[in-house]
Amino acid sequence: MIRKNVFSKLYHCLLVAAVAFAGITPVADAQSSQELRTWGLESLQQIQTDFSLKQPGLYADEWKAGSTIDRAPAFMWGCGVLLPALVAAAKCDRVEFEPLLKTNITAIDTYWNTGGSGAPAYDVLPGPKTPDRYYDDNEWVALALVDAYELTRDKLLLHRAVDVYNFLVTGEDEKLGGGIYWRENEKTSKNACSNAPAIALAARLFQVTHDRKYSTSALRWYKWTNAHLQDSDGLYWDNIRLDGSVEKTKWTYNTALMLRSNCLLYSISHEKRFLEEARRIAEAARKRWIYSETGAIADGGQFAHLLCEAYLALDAIDKDGSWRTVALHALDFVRHKLRDTNGRYGDRWDKSIDSPLARVSLLSQASVARAFLIASVYTKH
């Protein structure tokens, strides 16, 4: 059980010039690291209360008011969103939260499936079962495992992240000139959501191992994704089918992971072209998805939280404060407009909540906890 946190005296700082640059009307002062931490831990506590299953470290996929029926375990996507929240919590308080993090990592081994046509990887649901594995599901978990490895120096976590990388390589072929499929059992499209986080994962693996095969993969997938899925405005389409037709829906998370990937590639190479591209993508995303009146992000939380993280990653290397402001104003809207009286959050990050929610998913609640806690870590420095 997560202990209750005593509210510290909250402080605020105004970033007037940065807000003007970002084109956002101030809805509140920028949050402190302590305030974001408090919000994130409150949300994480609510997740423990609502979603914990009998097996320690496993969570249900959904909470429904008044339901006493045994609940199904979460899909791997939800697990992959929650895990980074636990990593961030452990960064905030290692003594308190590292045990919870380790318990969760051990528990999701029940999703590890050694069958299928490729290498071992996380399945969409716990086994034993016929393999049904998604490349993007595995990427979300592996990115968190790399972060957890940096915190704990537990080499088993790094080895598991490398196992996922090896699985990704089995999802790449020469059709359409390369790129990674979305789903192992249904190789009909190559998606931004399976290629963009693969770039980020390969870049992160290079950062911690210095093995050039990872940076080579990152650059190869980066080139392919830009050639096949990037629009002229800098944003990204959803997928390309094997017949060459493109699904041109644009989601925040696809663009967010390419923004983050550019930041990582800049950190690795120090080539300014990556930083310049990151800035171009960030501005295009701001114009497309950020409401200037409220700072809210026009998308569901399961996607929007990744755009917040990408803005924070860019701000960490750009260091002018403006991109952090965009992220913090979005999170301010989430806290004050999406939270019901019981501490649960709505799905959409641009829609106010005016009554208690009767049903929420792990995915939606973990997105909020993760965003607050990761922002707390970024604003601490």
C-alpha cells in the first residue's frame, strides 16, 4: 500500500515569455515538482485500490462501480503504460516504490510467451495461450525496462529489453522497403506506433550499451518511418498497408514518439538536424492538438500523455522553458478538469468531468499517473 503523502507548501512560477511563445493562454501557474509528484502518487494509490488483482503486481483491465465479478487481467498495452509510472515513482522515492516496481516486473512475466514465429516476447494477455503478440506493446514495456535498469543496475532488466529488441527485428522485412509490422500474427500493415517507439528503444539501448548495432537500427527505422509515414507538415500518419495505401489518421502518440526519437538521436549524435527536426515537429503538433485557450491536448489520454513526455524531453535539451510550459499546462487541465470527486480521471484530455465516473480503464488512469510522475522527475532538475 502506498502511504499517504503530506502536502508540502506548494509553490508556483510564472513563465510568461514561454507561455507567449507557445501561444497558450495561462490557466494556472506552472506546477512544482512536489505538486506533480503528489498528484501522480495520489493517482497511483487510486490505481492500487481499483485495479490490483490477487496476484501481487498484476492489475485488472477495468474498474466498474459496484462490480464484484472477478475481473480479467489488463492487456499488455495497459501494463506498458503503468510500468513507466512505477519507474518514475521509484525515481521519486526509491525506498518506497522500488519494491512495487520489482513486483510488477516479475508479475508481467506471466505475459512472456516463447512461442510464435519470432523470438520470445510479451503476449497481449497472460499465458499459457496461443501467441498473439504486438510489436508496439513490447516496445512500451522495453523502454520502461531500460529506464528501470538505469535506476537499479539490475542487468536482468536490460537483458529482457534486449530480448524485446530481438523480437522487433523478426518483425522487419523487405516488403515496402523495410519497417516493422504492427502485429506478429497479422502482417498486413507497418505502423507508426510500431516503428517510432522501436527507434526510441534502439537509441536507448545504444545509450546504455554503446553497441553500434542499436544506433544502426535506430537510424534505419528512422529513415524508413520518415519516408513512408511523415506528412509534409512534420506530423505522422498511422500506417501503410502492404498494397502501398496509407491510413492518414494522425494520432498524438505517433508524432510524439518521433519527436522523442529525434531528441534521442540528437543526444547520441549531436547532429543539429535532429534537434531542428524535433523543434519543427513540436511546433506542428502544438498547432494541431493544443488548445490555445486552455492548454488541453485534443486526444485521448492513452495517446496524449506521450506528447507531454515528448515536450518535456525536448525541453530538457532545448532548455528555454517553453516546451515544458506546454506540457505543464496540459497536465494542469487534466488535474483540474478531468478528475472526478473520487479521484478518477476521464479518458479524453480535452473534456471536463462534471460527475463521478462509473467505469474507467487501467490504460486511462495509468496514463495520468505516468504523466504526472514523469513530469515531476523532469521538473525536479
